[in-house]
Amino acid sequence: MKLATLDDVRRLVARHLPAEYRSKFAWQKLAALLRRAAQGKDEAAEVSTALQIILKIERVPFQVQSERAT
């Protein structure tokens, strides 16, 4: 699954993440960061960093793609 926007991350948490994971503290904190970022109170980079940390903790393989200037 490619996550390019905050909405992509929100959909991942809301639609694809099982309830037992959504109830975990780390995922709840990520959801709070997403809400703050959507309101312009936090940077998307904070959400990205938090998501990467959680995925590492949960041992979920992922790959970060760097943005290329065109």
C-alpha cells in the first residue's frame, strides 16, 4: 500500500487496521497526530516519523521512498 498523503495514512488506520491494533496506545497517538496535522497544527513529517516508528515496533516491513525534485 502506497501512503503519499495524510489522508492515505488516515484510511490505513481507519479502514485497514484491525480494531485490536487501533486500541493500542501508539496507534491512538498516531491518530491524534493525524487530526492535529489535518488542522495545520503539526507537520506531516511528524506523522511520517511516528508511523515509521510504530511500524518498526510492530515489525511490519515497509519502504520509505524519497521525493525527487523534477
